[in-house]
Amino acid sequence: MIANSGLTSTTTPSTGNPLLDEWAAPFHIPPFAEIKEEHFLPAARVGMERQKAEITAITTNSAPPTFQNTIEALDRTGDRLSRVQTVFEVLMGAETNEKLQALASDLAPLFSAHYDWILLNETLFTRIKSVWDAGTTLSLTPEQRMLLERTYKRFVRGGALLDPVKKKQLEKINEELALLAVRFGENVLKEVNAYRLVVENKHDLAGLPEPLLATASEAARKIGLDGKWIFTLQAPSLWPFLRYAENRELRQSIFNAYITRCTHGDATDNKAVASRMASLRAQRARLLGFATWADYLLDDNMAKNPAGVYDLLNRLWTPAKSVAAREAASFQAMIKAEGKSFELQPWDWFYYAEKVQQTEYALDGEALRPYFKLENVRDGAFWVANRLYGITFTELKGLTAYSPEVQSFEVKDADGTHLAVLCVDYHPRPGKRSGAWETLARPCWVENGKLNRPIVLNVCNFSRPTGNRPALLTTEEVDTLFHEFGHALHVIFSQVNYVGLANVALDFCELPSQIMENWAFQPEVLQHYARHWQTGEVIPAALVEKLQRAEKFNQGFKTVEYLAASFLDLEWHTLSDTGEPDTAALERIAVSRMGIPPQIVPRYRSTYFQHIFSETFGYSSGYYSYIWAEVLDADAFQAFKEHGIFDSATARSFRQNILAKGYIEEPMTLYRRFRGRGPAVEPLLEKRGLLAKP
């Protein structure tokens, strides 16, 4: 392939399978229009055979093991398989269907067995260990030394030191985990797509904003229910409904549907899936010499062990609960002032939070949305990146993606050098899982001494246009757009030479995303992109002031629901017993142990906690990473504020020391180099309004 270019490569004979052919489109965009479901399985098998042949060439090399002929050579293997797997994962997340879901169950055990074949290959590990043992005597660059360390550790963590019997046990565990993860995610998607709250009486719609009603009416019309309204569990429908619907009974109905997903004892029930996965993970950890799955996972992260995570979470838990209690009291007071006697419940929280925000801060979320036209917010994020780093974004017309809703942009450095292609996919569809994420259609890697640049995707589920109104975002959606764009910048600026160093520690990878959120509502940034979609009027200064005054509002709730999910994650993954726990009982014990306020539900409950269960590894034992990284991002943004939020020297240091480095050095080493010291927790406490009042 040709590095740093949109040119096509030399024509080669077609294999009849677009996943195996050279991609001739500009920037080597995957030929999504040509790729069919039936192409994946044969392409995956060819990719596996090619990688096995590449590894066999390493293991049969008669020359003594060296960094170049073993470690570096291994890092260069599997390009074709990686390409197949990457495209498949893009489609599974953003544009899946029944054929792809069935195929996922076929591919999962194949991928699991293939990677076990590599990690448990005794001859290969013998060569790797030989280089590792000679490491201190070798003349290696810091990046090469880190690749050696990461490679050796990956094989040890993958079971290379186990005896043959335990290796077989590990292979069986890995295969079953892979299949269960696929099943978990499919079940959640099916439940979300199956739910509909159909409203027939217009009086039941009191309080709901007109754009939401228009969307609900259109959804009903599309399935032949003219004159009715349909609300779903998709974020653009669910959360506005809970904020504005005056009908308390309907709020309770949709909220309970949301928090009881995959718990109904039917084909999509995930209780047994989660339980089995937790058991298998505990078994896997025990085989590899760790007390629990959390000990195993965290050993490779910044936190290092569960105690380090609990220490951070507990430092935040007490002040967060105290603030949440004050918030709940203010909501209860409003209920009483309305002449009502019911006790505040979880399905009331969003509704009364919105009312209190309007009363105490004169801030109405719906009044802000006209200033947050999706395209303007996206361009605002681009503008921030240009101010900070000098990069530019030019839309690429005519590129074929997996959906016509995908837009593509070429990203160039300040000197005009091609950096990446950024694709954005912003609206919900039945084939797209919920949430928001960054993923790759092509990674960044070095080939024949040339750095091939990535194709990166931001995939979200934002409010759609309705009627003649464009897509207008909530403040939460604005935050999410900037967040995922931060992940994209991390990939766009990557300058690592080895695939094995491209991914950073889980509790470090959220730093680049979360720090970008800090710019979203800065007055200088809002003045640039926040313009009324009809009049073009810049967001009024008075409205910006209200937005800033309300910045810490409801942070007790937001912190508690997040921390509760983090504690729940650890409850599952600090199990030392390898039996299959009762899911409902485990969750009850966790909630009781936390002492979570009864008006708040953990952000994710076990049966739809996709971060920790819809992938073999995923964020299991790692959901805390968001708050861990928020300590870093709040402290790091303080550096920008100290010198100016667009200070070029600070931005250059952040790019060079954080965004470009991958895992070339330990994350804390990189952070200290940028900040000049370790991170402080006080900026986060201040940002969330959790500092003790004098």
C-alpha cells in the first residue's frame, strides 16, 4: 500500500473477494458496497492461514532469535486478517443485521482459536523469551524496548507459561467467552429494537417538546400508526421523555423498560450470560496466577490492582452521595410545593432536575438546542482542533461507506501532510448498537519503512432532523461529540512504528477524549459555533452565563450513578469463587454494600452493561477508567487554563507527549512529562462541585 496518499496501488488480479483484494479507492477506504456477508468467513480463514504461514517462517528461521527476526517480524504479521476483522467489527457495531449476527457466532470461536494458537505457540514463545532474556544486552531504541516488553508480557498473560493441560483449559474458556460476549450484545440490541411505548391520547404528551413529538409521530406513521406517537429506548427518545413528560405513570413505564432490559426470562435474558462470563473470567484469572479477574486486568493498567481503583472511587463516593442527597432534597421540596405527596423515585429524577434547573438557573435545555445544530457543533470541534494543532478537515465527496449517513473528511497537518480520514456517523438506526464510540476502518502502521495513515470513525446516536428542523443537539450530545472526536484525535496523531504499541492502557485512553469536552462550552468556542439554526444569531452571552452557572448542577447524581456502575463492575470481577453467581442476588448485594440512594439507579445494570460484558475483555474491571482519566483530564486542562486554552506550546506538548506516543512509554511517564508532575485530584473535585464546603 502507498503511505500518506490517496492514490491507488498497482492493480493486482482480483480474488473475487473484496476483503482480500487490494483496495483501490482513495485513501484505501474499504469497499463497503462490494462487501457481502458471505465474504467474511472465507476471507477470515485466508487471513488466518497467511498469518500462520508468516509465524511459521519466524519459528523455522535457523538464525538465532533477534529483535528484528522475532519481535519485529511478529508485529508485522496478520495484516490481512486484521483488515477483515476490523471491517467486520465496524459493521457489527454500526450496521448489523441477522446474517452478520449469525456470522459473528461462527467467527468468534475461529478468532479465539487462532489467537490462542499464536499466544500458546511454544516454539514462538521460546524465541520471544530468548530475546527477552537478552534484553538488557541488546542495542534497542526505547520504542523497541517497549515493544519487546509488551510482546513478552502479552504472551505470558495469554498463557504461554502454562502446562499443556492448563493451556487446553484456557483455550476452551476463551472460546466460550468469545461466544457469550457476542450473545450478550445481540440480546441488548434486540431488546432495544423491540420496545415501543405507543401513546394514543394527546393529553398524555403534556410537557414534551415539539421536536420530540414530531419524531415520535413520524416513527408511528412509518409503521402505519398514524395519529399516534412512538417512544423508544434509543437515547434521543428516552432521555427527553424522562426530562419533560408530565405523565408520571408513562415516565415510570419507559424507565422501568430501560432498567429491566434482558431480565425477562426469555430468549434475550442476559442474567445467565453475565453469570457464566463472570465464572469463566474468574477461572481464567486463576489459571494465569491471579486472585481475581480484576487483579488480572488491572495489572496491565495504570491502576495496577483493585485496591488502587477502590481508593479513587471511595474518595469520590462520600462527597458525591452528600451532594446527591442535597439534590434529592431540593427535588422533594419542589414535589411538595406542587401539592403532591409521593416520594421521589428514579423515574422522577430527570423530570425534576430539569424543572429545578429552569427554576434556579433559568436554564431550559430545549432553549439551548436551537444553537446546537449538529453540523455547527461538528465544525466547532474541527475549529478547536485547528486552533490547537493547526490541522484541517476537508469533506470527501463520493466515498462509499456502509451507510449513506456517513460523512468522510480528509485530515491534514498544518504543513499539508495527510494525517487520516475521519468518518462520522451520527444518527441511530435499527442495525446500530446504542451509545457512542470511536473505531477504525483501517489502523495506522508502518510498512516498508512508510507510515500508513488511519481511517477512523466516530459513531454516535444523536437526535435526528425532524420536518424542516435540522438535527439539534442536547448539551449531553454536544459533550459526546467532542468526547468521541478526542478519541479520533488520539488515533489521527499516532506516530508509533509498531502495531503492538498502538493501544494504550485502558485507564489512560479516555484522557484524550475527555479533555476535549472541556473546550465544548468555553465562551470563546461557543461564540464560534453556537449559532441559532434559523437566524444565525450567536448564542447570547446571557445564555452562556446561565450555562456556566449550571455547570455543577446535578453533578451529585451524575457522579453517584457512574460510581455505582463502577462498583458494580468490580463486584462482578473481584469474585474469587469460580462458581456462577446469581445475577440478581449479586446486584442486590452490591447495591446494599454501596448504600446507593434509593432514588438513583446505577448508570448500567448487569444485564445491559455492554461495556463489561459485550466483549471478551472490553471494559471489564475497567469502567472506573472514565473517572480515573477525568482526574487526568481535569488536571491536564488546568495546564491549558494556566497558559490560555489555545496556548500553542501547551497544545504542542500535549500532542507530542500524549496523543502521538501510543504505548511507547508508560502512561504516567508521559503524563508527568507533559504536566511536570503527577496528577492532582482537586481539579476534578472542583469541576464536579464535590469539594467540601467551608
